[in-house]
Amino acid sequence: ATPPAAAPPAAVPRPPAPVPVATLQTAAGRKIAAVQRALTEYGYGQLKPTGLVGADTQAAITKFERDRKLPVTGQMSDRLVKELSAMTGRPID
């Protein structure tokens, strides 16, 4: 007697695709690092220009936003970059 045929394998769930991470090698990472340098230069903490938004960078962004009477998000945004550029007198990139 032949063994019963195995059922076709069910759709095997694949792991999610990796989320792109900003690093100093990416344009986003370089922009974050430039924001970190500008925030440090203007007294919003001693941020290392890592290209990653961590808790210290969020805190510095929040303080900057409050001081500039911006909506407080604690996140990287075009508005943040525009305000920092205006403050420093040079493009943030």
C-alpha cells in the first residue's frame, strides 16, 4: 500500500521585509546627523551625530519646538529642518 499523499504545504508566513533604517550612509541618516549637529551647536543637548533619532534627539527636538513655539512632536519633520535652517542661516542636509 502506498502512503497517503502529503497535503501541499500551507502558505508559510514569511518574515516582514526589513524596515529601512536611517544610517549615516543614507540621505535620511545624513539629514538627521546634520539636525543633531545643529541642535547641539545651539545648546539643545550634547547629541552625537549618529543619524538615528533616539530619546536624546527627541528630547532636543521637543525643547527646540517649544522654544520656537512650533507644534511639539519630538520628531524629525520638514518644518523642523526649515526652522533650524532659518536659525543657523545655512541649509540642513
